[in-house]
Amino acid sequence: MTDTPRSNRYHIAIFGRRNAGKSSLVNAIAGQQVSIVSDVAGTTTDTVWKNIELPQVGAAVIGDTAGYDDVGTLGSMRVESARKAVARIDLAIMLLSAGSEDTSMEKEWMALFEKAGVPVICLLGKSDGDLRSSLSFWERALGCKVHAFSSATGEGREQLLSLIAEYHKKDSNIDDITHTLVKAGDTVLLVMPQDAQAPQGRLILPQVQTLRNLLDKHCLAFCCAPEELPQMLASLKEPPSLVITDSQVFAQVEKAIPAASRLTSFSVLMARHKGDIDSFRAGADALLALPPNARILIAEACSHIPQNEDIGRVKLPRLLRKHFGDGVVVEVVSGNDFPADLTPYDIVIHCGACMFTRRHVMSRLRQARAQGVPITNYGIAIAALTGILPKVVY
């Protein structure tokens, strides 16, 4: 579990006012001191994430956010950090306090969670008065069930863990990377370039995840670099049922494989696994219809130091200019630097997002859709620009 990538973990974050006991709650759930606990309001200055393992959930990550009632210039930055965390989480836990008569902030954040499609568990923490009365007050104010929890005694912890497990079960529908493309016994060939983008001695994450998925489905998986593709095909008695490759060598691989073999890419598989394949496919149609002076945003999920021939910063922009001409304007953002306003762009081309959770990708899709901006994916865009998208399966 310690080696499970963050993008494959169930993301939970704690929200509440300053000094509501969020850090104590995080520590109680984790069963260890993850966050600094203090009676001084505003101790948590940025979202603190900790990898944990939870019963009936498995690998998870829990976030301790700054109080959403923070004030001042620095305080507003802390609150903004908490808001950004909403885009990446699978479950929110809102910690409420007894004695508060102003419920406006809690209602605002509940609306934010609803808009983002994030389920919420509401907990009543510190309570020096009538617990039943406080629970009733918050349930009327927020219109949802509120559960009691004591970080000091641990009372309510088992119920909370059970609730988390229930939400996780409802949300665990994205585990199959290859979907219905293969079945047990199918021969699958993975063609994987080992260039500057592939760290020395390691495979990149989508390749590892796809290979593990094929092994779990009891497929016969074969691997080679593009240079060895002809030799690999000649060694097989029958054409592979499916060929999975890197999008940047789509055209080269498509020309070399037998007509009986279906073709896809790691990025296209990630488009379904992490996002909405239909929206990305519609985005490819919009891409091909762009004018020669289009403004295009390329979004990378990870914040890496660009390498020579970087696909997002070099190869894809080069392909776009080859297709549309030098008048096209291409901008690149990475990590969490995703613009709040996408309307200046004619389209967004997003990477496979192996480093993001599905909910994080879907939040960007919803944002683009709400602003009327088409969005597609690296692999689908490259297949469309090279004319082989009709031959790509997903």
C-alpha cells in the first residue's frame, strides 16, 4: 500500500472553521499524528496530505485543510488552497462546531461540494452543550444527516470509517483500464518507446498500470520498443488481439501492425479510465475544425522538468503547427496551474492525467463544458491529427 501512487488512492479531505478540531480528526482517522494540533486558530496554513490505509477502502490519502473562515491576505490564500482541494477529492468531511449561530459559510461550502459532485459526511465535533440539540440545529441548517464524533475519546470513529467505506464502494467503478477491449487469454502487445520521457530503469506510470491490468485479467502480454516491433510481430504465431502504444508513435505503429490487430494508446485508455471518453472524442472533432489562428491550451497533470522532445511542450505543438500552420497559438500549463477562465481558448488538450484522480479530471471537464470550451486528450488529439482516429479503439 505504501507504493500505491497518489492518483490511485481514495482522496478524502477535512473541511471546517479554524480551531474546529480538523487536525485532531485527521489524526484520529489516520491513527497517528499526521497534522499539528493546537488551540491556536490558523495553525494549518496549507492543505497537508498523508497517505494512509483504511479498512474496506485500502490505499487512501487524507487532507487537512486550512479553516475556511480564515481572514486577511494570507488567510484568503489559505482558503483558496482549501477550495482547490475540492477538485481532487473523492469525499469531503465537514467538521461542524456547536454554539455557532452563523451557518452561511457551511451552506456555501456544501453548495461548492454539490457543484463539484463531491459527496459529504457532516460531523459535529467539539460540543460542550446539549449534543442532541446541536445535532438537530445543524441538520435543520444543512438539510442532511449529521454524525457526532469525538477526537478526544474516539467515539464515532468506527461509524465514520464505515461511512467512508460505503462511499468508497459507490465510487469504485474505474479500476479497469482496458475496459472491455480484452478478455482472459487475449494476446496483447505493448509497444513502449524508451526515450527521454521514460525515466532510466523504470517504466512510466500508465505503462505499469496497463501491464498490471492485463496481468490481472489473465491476458498474454508482450512488450517491445518500436524498433523491435517487426521482430516481435514475426515471433508471434497469430496477430495480437490488441496493440497498445504511446501516442507519439501512433502513426509508425499503425503502419506496421496487421490489419487484424486493433490499436489504441496508453493515453486513450487513460482518457476513458480517468475522464469522459465521449467528451474527449467530441473534442477531437472540434480540434479538426479549428481555424488557422486558433488559441490552444495544452494541460499537463504533472509538474516535471521539460525534457528534449517533450510530448506536451514540443511534439504536440509541432504537430499542431504542421496541421494548422504557424498562426496557431499554443500555451502550456502544468500541475494545478489550470486557468479558472478557459474562454480565451478555442480548445483544451489534456494529458492522460495518470497523476490525477478521475474526479480531478472530471472537474476540469465540467469546467470546460460549463464555459463552452471543447476539451480532448493527448492520445485522441494525436490520432485525429495524424488521420488514424477511426482505426483507434477505446
